Amino acid sequence: MNVRTKQPAQSVVEMTLVLPLLLFLLLGMVDFSLAYNRNVILRNAVAEGGYFAAQNPGNEAGVRSQILQDLSDLQPAVTNSDITITACVASTNGPETMIEIGYDHPMLFGMFGAGSSIRLTNSTVVPQFGGC
């Protein structure tokens, strides 16, 4: 009967080869989930701004204020230059308000080194049924 003995060094070599890949995947999942969460927060803020624009046609300052209020907890903070509002644009369906927001999400464990970021954008088009 032939008994196999386990070589202790084999496990160390296997772990040395597999551990960096597993850590890379784990950190990538953390970065992706944080970016996805921020994207959902941005989408909700744009939807709230669109809801405000539907109720208050032509009130760009109010829409901007609503979006900034919804994103007040976001770090780094969203600035006025990140929000683009085009109110009362004529279209085939009547006047519309377009809202777009862009945000640079800082990556924690990015492949490109510390300080790298990705650009997240969300937008909506709101019909202005009552006119502008």
C-alpha cells in the first residue's frame, strides 16, 4: 500500500500564487460597490431634481438647490459646475427640461495608483406639461 505524504511547501507556494489574485478581486469588488452606490445616489438626486422641475417649470435655481440638498452628504462634495440644467427646451413633445450631473468618484484601490477617479454621470429629461 502506497501512502501519499503531503509536502508542506506545496501549500505555501500555492497560497503565494493565488493570494494576490484573490486580494485584487476583493479590492476591485469594494471599489465597484462604492462606485455603484454613489451612482445610485446621483441617480436619485437627479430624479428628485426632475420631480422639482416638473412641479416648478423654469426654476433652475430651485432644481439646483434640490439636487445639492440631496447630495449634501457626498464626499467629495458636488459643486454647481457639476450640474447642468437646460430649462424649457422646445421639442416635438412640447417644452422639456434637461438635467445632467457629473461626478468624479475617487477610487480607493484603483489600478492606476492613488488619486485615480472615474467619472459618473446621470441625466434626465422632464416634460413641462404646463409650459415654461
